[in-house]
Amino acid sequence: MASTPTQTPKDPSVFEPRIVAFLCKWCSSAGSDLAGVSRMQYPSNAVPITVMCSGSVSPVYILSAFNKGADGVLVSGCHPGDCHYLKGNYFARRKIFLVQKLLSFIGIEKDRFRMSWVSAAEGAKFAQVVEEFVRDIRTLGPQRKLKAKR
């Protein structure tokens, strides 16, 4: 079920960030659905990609999203200790730490990448996470460091 994003008029002078959101099927994606069926308003900038577990998100997926034009990448999963696969979100947390170091090494601002813990019952939290992330990416401006020349 798609969420209800906030619709804004398209003004070419306003930077609208492109965000890729990798969402755990069992928690964060369900939280996104709850935000939608509850008609919560939040920016439509995040493109959701449902994954089986936040621990299954490869650093290659994150780099590829930036390479294909994302201005920000969000990975969201179950709260620590509540993973459907028991330890998947712990693995995600370890990978995320390494990805942050790698992004810093190649010159991407650390604020362009975010990890969040959102349960299936936290639709309002999901909307808040997306809203805050979009606001933070807007202040950074477009990401040009890793975009492929097409």
C-alpha cells in the first residue's frame, strides 16, 4: 500500500531531493503502509524499496543509489532486538557503520545517508523520519560527487 505523500507545487527554483529508502518488509515497510492508510502527510521525495530485512541491504545497493542520482539514502528496519530474522538489524547496524566510513572517505557528506528503526506500529514516526531527512537533504543541495555522467 502506498503512503500518502504531501503534494507540493513544482517550482523549478526549489531543489527537490531524490531519496531512495530501503525498508524492511516486516517493520518499516509496514510502518510506511500505516502512515499511508492513516493519511499522514509527508514529502513524496522518498522512493520506497522493500527488502526482506535491513540486514540484507548491501553497501553496493547504497553506492548504486547514489550513483544513479539519489541525493540521499535511507535504510530503515526493525528496532534492535525485534528483528523477524533475529539478528538481521544488528548486521545492518555493522554494515551501516562501515558504509558511513566509506562515504566519508569518498567525500559524500555523512548526512546524506541515514539509518532509522521504525516498527510496523509507528506510522507517525516513519512520516517524521522522511520529513526530517528531506529537510536535511534540501539544506545540503544536490549530490554530485558520485553521480554517473550520462
